[in-house]
Amino acid sequence: MITLYGITQSRAFRPLWVLEELGLDYRHVGTDFRGDGHDLEQPDYLELNPNGRIPAIVDDGFAVFES
């Protein structure tokens, strides 16, 4: 299953749209970048994406975070 990290008020909107249009099964993890102490600073997310940006996609354990 594909997991997408990001929020719709960001560039994560584009891959969310594609996933919906293609009818693929996915899990959306709302990862916010706004405000102090945002989700992108959390160690779990930085392990997944060392750049600390969104969106990030994980498909069968393979992470893609740059286009």
C-alpha cells in the first residue's frame, strides 16, 4: 500500500489527486508544516525524509521524497 505524507494545503495535493484519479489504495498521513514544532521536525519523519519537506511517499517500504 502507498502511504502519502503531507496536507492538501501543500504540494501533497498533486499526488493525492493522482492517487484518487487512478483509484489506488493509499493511506494519507496529514503531515503539517505550519507553526512551531510542526510534524516535519519529528525524528520519525526525518528518518523517512532527511530533507524535512513534504510530500513524501512510501510504497512497499521504498520512500520517495524528491521528484
